[in-house]
Amino acid sequence: MRRTIKKRTVVLVIVLAACAAAGFAGFRLRNGRSGSSPDGENTAYVEKVSVLTGNADGSGMVNRFSGVVESQDTWSVEQKADSTVREVLVTVGQNVKKGDPLFTYDTDKYNDSLAQAQIDLERLNNEKDSINATIAELQKQQKKAKAAEQANYTIQIQEQQLAEKQKELDIQSKQADIDKLNDNIAHATVTSEIDGVVKSIRNGTANAGDSLSGTQDNSFITVMKSGDYRIKGSINEQNISQIAEGSPMLAVSRTDSSKTWRGTVSKIDTSNPSSGQNNGMSSDMASGSSSYPFYVDLDSSDGLIMGQHVYLEPDVGQTGKKDGLWIPEYMVDETDAENPFVWADKDGKLTKLAVTLGGRDENLGTVEILSGLSESDSIAFPDSSLEEGMRTAPMADMPADMSVVSGSGTEMENVFSSSAGNEVYGSSVYNDYGTREVRGTDTGTEGAENNAGQMSGAGETGSADTEAAG
């Protein structure tokens, strides 16, 4: 019986990713009513072994997610409720240093209020002086008064003393108002308390620059701290089971795949969904779905810059270089465990090539080929309907009108249906967004999990939840 793919989630993710990213197929175009080619002959679509191993131009063998470098810490300042902003001195994305001016308040109102408060304070001090003079006069008269009048003077003096204490409190309150007004005037220009980049500026009820943060808050200006970086990614609800908090992740440069950074998923923020975004997925699949931000803390951020876009992928050891030739184990037909083989192209026709197997990598789902195959060969997914002598064609010749894919994670028989009614086995196709897409469902006995992955071959213009540099 053919060796089946292990049911571990990470392996399924890798398998599905490889289907789309490497573009391999088991690759039989089944004739329907209209035929699969001008002459009606069945065709097996093949892919270079060097592509499947990741040693040629391709997207590797794990799902990739888009990510952007941001600061670990932020500093925010809110607009004073009783103040009006006169001028904003910075723009979103601008680099600032500690002490740099960010915006200024209108001080005209403060100046007017200060002048009135000073007049009020002078009046209160005069009233207090008058009360103290009254108390002194009453005390003087009390000394000369008869015994029968002493009680009346005592009451009057006490009333005046209470009035004096009240005036003292009024004076203290008014002085506090004056101090606050002076402080507002002295600090009419608000400065940054950290070195960083302006992340957002509030404008009315919304924040300019919310697109950088993906959220909205009450801060007037928010500055992202320079130095300590993390990476913010986005994952669709249909892919969210592919990562978990604490999972090791690998960040890959979009411009130089040899530059990588390791880190760990620190948070998956399921409390802040972003709805109504297609994220490059076909409309029937993405309709009504949500995406969630997740964050990766880095072991080192050397070489990264604020706002840089990168790829994020589960770190399953894919950057480790192995000696020998390693291919996805599902590309080997092991129906007869003693005589494994691959379906290969030979002069445009399909043939069986016997191979000798070595070790296996359970994390990556790969098997070592000791003999019988080289990176220059082209092979097809071992579908049961393939026959020796069948015509072969490279994946680049796959008909472009294939747009739907479904499949089982157990047998990895991905079936694509075309508008002509034909079916293609084990193939990736281009959807309306210019990205290669594959969907799969793990039907293994260890627990069924729906997984959907998508690889983008459109560079930074792709907006898929899972992306790869194709």
C-alpha cells in the first residue's frame, strides 16, 4: 500500500505549500467532452526536481505569510480636551528624535484666560485683606465691650474667620488655574519623548496612518520606538491553525532570500479581526472570512529597518542544508515498498524510474534519493491513472483556465476543474488575482483539520495571506 503522508499539521502545511509553490503535478489532464489538447491525447505535466528541492528559482516548501517590521514599543500623546491644535509639525512615517516638536496648541485662549484669572486673583486677595481688617476691628472692639456683648462679638469674629478661610481656598484654586494656564502656554509645543517613527496622526474621528498599525486608538500622535523590532503578520481564519503562540518562525527578505531572521510567535491577536478583506484569495473562499494579526519576536533584528516588508514562514529547519538529493516523499510511488519509483519525463514521454531511498525528514516530509534520479530530471505526481508512454509537458504549459482546486491531505490528490469540464490531478493554477492557489483538507484519522494555503508569485504586489516569492 502506498505510503501516506503523516497527519501532523505542520507536514500537511508543508505539503500543501509545496503543491502550490513548486507547481508540481501528478499531472494527468483527463479528457472531458471537449478534450484536453488539440489532438485529444492525455498529457502528464511535470516539474524539475531542482524546483521541488528548492535549489532552483521557486518558492520553497513551506507556507509563507506577509509581514512588516514594526517597533516593539510605542509612545503616544493625547490631545488635551480643552485645547485646540494650532499646527501639526510632522507627518506619518517621519523619523523623529527625543525632544523634536510634534505639534503646537493655540495659546490665544490661554492668554485671555490668564489675564482674567490674574484679575480674579487680585480681587480675591483684596477681599481677603478686607476680611482680615474686619476681624482685627472686631477683636479691638471686643476688648472694650461689656461682658454681655462679648458673645456677640465672638460669633461675628468666627463668621469672619470662616469667610477668610474660604477666601484662602478660592485664592489657592485660582492660583492653580493660573499655574495651569502658564504651563499650557509654556508647553504649547509638544515634543517627542522617544526616538522613533511617527506611526499615526489623529484627524477628526480617525487616525491618519491607521493603515500602518491596523488598529485605531484615541492618541493624537503615536511614535514607534526605534531599535527594538518585531514583525507583524496577518493570517486568515482558514489558515490560523497553521501557527501557534510559541511556534518558531523564519523571516525571509523579499529581495534576497539568503537573508533570514529567526523568531517566535509571541501573540496571535484573535480579538482584533480585520473583516471584509480578500487577501488575494478567490472570492468564493474568502467571502465572509476574517484575518488576524500575529506578532513575531526576533532573536536578532540586525539588518532590518522600520516598515520593511518580509515573508514569514514556520521554521521547520528548511534553511538547513542537507547533503544529497531530498524530494517530497509524496512524489515517490511506494505502492510496492520494495521497489519504489518516480514517474519521470524521458524525451517527452512518461516513464518509470526506479529509485533507491535513504533517510527521511519527518518534519519536512522529504525523503533522500540515493540513486536513480538527479536534479535535472522532471517528475510527475504519482497518480494511479498515469501510464508509461503518456505524453509529458512542463508545468509552464499547464492550461491557464484552471481555477478551482480541492483535495485530500491523506492521498494528496489535488483535483483542479477547468471551465471545459476537464480535470487535472495534483496541479497548481493561477486564480483571478495572479497567484497560485491550493486548498486541501487533512482527512487523517488523527483529527480532521481544514487547511487553506496560498502562494503569491506577484512579489510585493501580492496580498495573499500566505505568500511566496515565485
